[in-house]
Amino acid sequence: MTILTISKKQFEKDIGKIDDSMQDKIAMFGTPVEYINNEEIAIEIFPNRPDLLAYQNYKFSFLSFLGKNTGLKKLSVNKPERNYQVIVDKSVNDVRPYTVCAVVKNLKFDDEKIKEIIDIQEKLHLTLGRKRKKAAIGIYPMEKIKLPINYGAKNPKDIKFIPLDETREMDGTQILQRHPTGREYAYLLEGSDKFPFFSDANNEVMSMPPIINSNKTGKISSDTKEIFIECSGFDINILNKILNILCFALAEMGGKIYQTNLKYSTKTLVSPDFEPLKMRLSLKNTNKLLGLKLKENEVKKLLEKMGYSYSNGKVLVPPYRSDVLHEVDLIEDIAIAYGYDNFIPAIPEISTTGKINSGEIFKEKISEILLGLGLLETSSYHLTTKEFQLIKMNKKQEVIEVKDSKTEYSILRNDLSHYLLKIFYENPDVEYPQDIFQLGKVFVINGDDIKEEERLAIGLAPGNFTRLKQIIDYLGNNIGKEFSFGVPNDFPEQFVEGRVAEVKLNGKPLGYFGEVHPKILKNFKIKMPVALLEINLEELFNTIQNNS
């Protein structure tokens, strides 16, 4: 969770007196109060509402929840002026392929508003931006740059500028080595042959995302009246949401938003896009899920309290709401607007007696054995990305895709191994050895059907064939079974030939283990040797049950 800190004086001026009743309303909005003192109020913002990280957005949304200025707020956006364009070079395709941008005019900054903008920027970096890995934001005073803007990538030695809060020029490599911010985020660019950068029409380097802005062009002040915003990263949908959140906050400060033309090598886009998302909502599903008997006009009022527009089963979603992906998200907001304190608990009339599934008991035992060996249990999403499951794993196979996915997590995972490698990739600075495991479902295409399998995966970094085999033998001893091993005729592409084995129990194939191929390690930027195991846990459990 992230904390939004607001001046108590400002809150009471904009929203109302902070008494016990107001604190209850804040909590019922889904943003409980962390603390209050004479100077400020701190509010918890949950990960599903990054739009509330900006006070201006929180103020509007909470006032709407209180019944003031309800409904969908329409943001006016001006068409691009001459030269309001960003030329995206194809050199960024393998580094940081997307950017969305905007120009904001008519701003009246003071120290408090500048602090608020920087605070929003950093909180969006931390949350939606995943510590700048998925998205990074740059803000520039228009008086310091000349449009159009260029976004490209080149050898870091050729990217030279004075980084923020420095007095001497550095190249891209030196920034990662010497600048505090460069060292902090160096892992995001390490291993890349080219680094991304923004430059203006005068060929002045503006920034090197996702690391740092130029001291000359990337510092706003109280004299700044117009700004250029860029947001770069890997998922254009996320970038658009981040830009919309920022633009909405700036519009609430009195800013006028202008679009920019984004000229990619194969297409031209326009950003920001404030067109509301259109979704359908079933009244029947709403009442079934909430256990209520709401009428159409009641649903309309409740949705309008949460900032939506509703008519005849059609909902218009604000363009800054990145969390609304499904009808269930709309129903959750209806519940919040209705008030959880207004729901009447009812004891079900059916009496049942339950017990733990034997398969779950077996999984818990496997987990306890591995935890006893000092391995760390991890967890990951059922959804994954093509980049990690296919491209980085050098796989070419049919996958199960989510229709109309709004994020890069667009396919169902068919193995756990790539997720373990992803964890190693994301934690290069954590102390070694990193010994981890994961228990979970994978989804495999089986003819016209989708087959679900429970699997176990183990990853050791650094690791080798012998050490991993010892763990497998120990696991077998503790469940009272002896695994056998064989040379596989065919095996997953991630392993080194000659350093991989098939795992069997009573002649039944369960999976494979071995040392990960250097090409795969390079794809994941892992500098340690890694050993992996992945077996079908259901097959193991059923084999034990059938032979007991």
C-alpha cells in the first residue's frame, strides 16, 4: 500500500472537517486513514486505485462519493498544435518500445504544487511503473525545449548530457556508474547495447529513460507555465493510463491539456486519449453477486457516485481508471457506493461439514520439506507475458491467449520455470544463493480443451545438476518414495544437452531437471548458473495413491 499525505488545512478547505464521521466515510471509500496530526492527514491507497495517488484526483473522486459533482467528468483536450509531435525511431523497439506524450499549458506552479507533481510522479513510478521497469515519466518545462521531440536509442557512450543535480557532463555508461539515481536503476539497462533517450529539435538530450532527466531541460520551477510530459515503457495501455492520471491532476490544477502526434515507423498515434472505456453491466449479475434487489435507477446513482456514467446497461469508465477490467470491478464499486455497513449478514440455511482435500495436504507436505531445506516459496500469476514465456525462453508453441487483454499479461502460463527465471531476473541485487520453489497450476492445450495441471518447480541460483539432484532425492526420501532418472530423448529447450534428466516414479514420467542453457540465462540477464526442476505434482500424487 502507498500513503497519500494531504495538508489537513487543505483537506478541510476542499472537502470538509475531519471528525469521526469524516474518518468513517474515508474508510468506507476504501482508503482508510493511517494517521492524523495537526499538520496533515495520511491515507492508505490500495494498489487497485493508482489514480487516487494524486490529491487532485482523490479530492474529485471522494467528493463524488459524498454525493457532490457525481457522474463522469469529461476532460477537454485540445488538438495538437504545429510541431506538437514525437518521432519514435525503430531503434527503441528492443529497448523500451513505446512512449505517450502530452503538453500542458496555463499552469501556475508554486512550491507546494511542484512537490505534489513530483510526489505523484514517484508514486506512479513505484506502483503502475513497477519501480520504473514498466513505465517511467519525464516532465520538462516548455521554455527549455524545442518541439518536435525525438525518441530513439543508441550506444550509451554517445548519449551525453548533464544529469539532474549534477554540474558536469556524463555519457550513458558513466551515469549508471557514478550518478546516485543511475546506480539505483542501473539494472534496468545493464546488458543493453543501446540506451533510450529523448532529444528536442535542437538535438539537446532531454533525458535517458528510465534513469534520469537532463539538468538543463528536465527541471520545472515556479516560473514554469507550460510543460511537456513523456511516459515510456513496454505496455502502451499502462502508459496511457499513467499519462491520463497525470493529465487529470494537472487539469484539476487549472492546466489546459494538448495532444501530441506520435509518429512510429509503421503508424501515427495521438495522445493523450480521454475517450471513456465502454463496458456492459448486467443488473441480474449485480444483484446476484451482492445479494441485493437494486433497480436500474439505483444502480445509476451508485455508479455516478463512483465517477461513472450509466444508461441502459452501458457504463462509461473514466479514462484514468486502470483498475476496471471486468464487470466484477464495476459491481465492486457499486458495493462501495452502497456502503458495506448497509449490507445485512445472513447465515446460509445449508449446513455442511468440510475437510482439507488430500491433494492440498500433499502440497503442504512438499512445501514444508522444501522450506526445511532453506528454500523460499514464491507465488506468481496464472497470466503471463509472451516476452517471458516464449521469447526469453526461446520457445515457439501455441499458447492460450486472453481475448482483448488490456495488459501485456495476455496468455495463460504453461510452465512455472519461466516465472522462476523471471524472479531471478528481477532480483539481481538480492544476496546469493537464491534457492526458490513454486507450487501452482499451469494450463496446457489438450486438443480442443484446456488441461489444468498442478506442478512443482525448483530453481537454484547458483545451481548445478548434482546439487538439484540431491534435493530431489531428499524430497523422495521424505515422502517415502524413490525417484528414478533417465536420459531424455526429448527435453525442454531451456536445458543444456547432457546436463538434463527425466524424473520418473514407478516408471511414470513426471518431468525434467537440469542446468539452464547459457542462451536462456543471457536472455534473462542472469549472471549465475541456474538449475531448474519442473514436475507434474498431480501425476506424482496420483502415482503414490495408486500404489499405496
